[in-house]
Amino acid sequence: MDVGMMMIFSSYGWEEGSDGQMWEEELRLGEIAADLGFDCLWSAEHHFNDYSFVPDNLQVMTHFAAKYSHIDVGTAAVILPWHDPLRVAENAAVLDLLSNGRLRLGFGRGLARREFETFRLSMDESRGRFDEAAPMIVEALKTGFMEGDGPFYKQPRTEIRPRPQHSFDDRIYAVASSEESVVSAAKLGAHVIMFADRPWEMRLPAVERARELHREFHETEPPHVMLTDFVICGTDLAQCEEEARQYQGKFVESNFYHYEFLGEHFQTVKGYDSYQQKAEIARSAGHDGAVKGFMEAASWGTPDKILRGLEDRKDLLGEFELNVSFRFGGTPLDVAERGLKLFAKEVLPVLKSW
């Protein structure tokens, strides 16, 4: 199994220091993971507030690619509606050249109204912008040329310099939570990225649909889905359960806050029907119910409990890649570092043998 570590750079629920200290500590976790045998380092893209502040994850990954020559680097994800596709292709080509072909390029379309509004963009356009930009970028990294004549990006044929040096086959990823996003990811031939935010039985139909569509569009077997998990790992099960309820619970709260899941706006925004359903579930279940569902999906506990949960997930969903975050919802550095090191020592070797 391929196992990466996810960096969120979040200070929600963490009131001990500055943005600089948060970044320094998150980078330290990345360095530990690079030294302990993880396959890839990943980072989100978010802007403007303490839910997560990573305005340029390609830049973050350039730092790690320069520091470590043995590990892949990935974006989960570059939010395409917030960027010019030509610049995304150029920046990806540069990082892939510098890293000698170690970039895993993940795309997303964005979900937070507050981020779209600050960028002076309409969420109604997010699906159209994503579906137009993503294939332009993939094609540019394949051929060395970008062009487009869609409603959003009228790009004259332009050569990418430096020219892409390595094939991006099997290195394109796309976040897909909604039905439309699953279709978009399948058309790209991308690894689907999903997050541990609801019981996996609820995700199974979308995972199966993504595989079915990939076979239909490409007549090849689909790449593994990548599941991003939020982990509390320790030797004391009762303590881990208490920490999971606190920090995974705070992370659920931060999701409610940042994405406004308790609001009504998803029902009026084009292309976000599935999130309106999630908002309705959140309102009916309440905070405690949402935390309970999150804890059923995410991994927490002793290494043995985590492994048994991941084995059950594999039995349900089939083969998958794993991407693990150890810091979220105000998790203290010592708890995150303890979990990362114990996971690397006792869980990672077993997963690698699967």
C-alpha cells in the first residue's frame, strides 16, 4: 500500500502561538514523515483564515522536494477555479523538473463560499472552471502545449517552458465528493481523492462509480482511490478515544465553520447538490452526531485497532492509497508527533506489506 502524510497547516482550536510557529511545527512533522518511510508528502490549499492557510502548496512541496530526494510530493489539492490554468501547468512543470518526476498533481474545485468571495469569484462557475481547466493542464503537461477556447479560458496555443520532462501518467489526482466531481475525475483518468468525513459505507457507491466510469472512458483498470484520514494514535486506547473526541470533534467544528455546512446556501449554488445533502444531515444530526460519524470513519486508537479498521476498510472498498494527517482541530504538537512516530513504527510496515 502507498501511504502519504497530509499537512493541513491549521490553527483552528490552537491558541498557543503565531502563524509562523504553526508552520514551523507542521513542517517539522513533514520532515519526520520523510525520514520514517512515508511514500509522499501532501498538502492542502486554503486561504485567509485559521481553518487552514496554505496559499501555495506547490511552493511548499518545492521546499520538501529540495530537502528530500527519496520521497514524492503532492498537492491535495490545487483549487483550479482560483488559478489561471497556464500558471498551474508552468509551476507544475518547474516543480516536476526540480524533483526529477516526483510530483503528484492533485486538483480540486473548492467548497468554501468565503474563499470564492474573497477571490471575487462565483461558486456557480466552479464546476465549469474546473472541467475546463483540468484537461487543459493535463494535456499541456503531456504535449508541452496549452490551448483553450472555452467560456472561461480562451488560451492561445502556448508552449510550456521549461518543457515537461516526465510523463504524468498515474500522477494526476482529483478531489471527488460529489457525483459530478466523480465524473470529472474519471474523465481525467485521475486518482480519486476522498476524505474520512463520513462512514465508508456511504462512500462505497461513489468509489464503485468512479471505477466503473474510468473503465468506460479509458478501457483500462482504474488507479487506486486515495483516502485521506485523520489519525490519533497511541498506546492507551481510552486516552486515544478521549483525544479523538476532542481533536477530531474540533476538526468537525472547523469544517462546519469554514464551509458553512449549517447554512442554506448550498441549495442555491450550481453543482453543490451533494453538499446540500451533507448540510441537511449535519443539521439533523447536530454536532455530536456529526462527530460520532466522523469518528466511525477516521482512524484512532492503538496501532492494532487502527490496522483492524483499515483492514475492514480495504475489505469494503478494495485496494486504496492512504494519506494520513496527524494534526487537525487543535491537536498539540506532542500528540501529533507521538501519533506520527508510533504509526510509522507499528502501522506503516504492515500497510507496506499489503
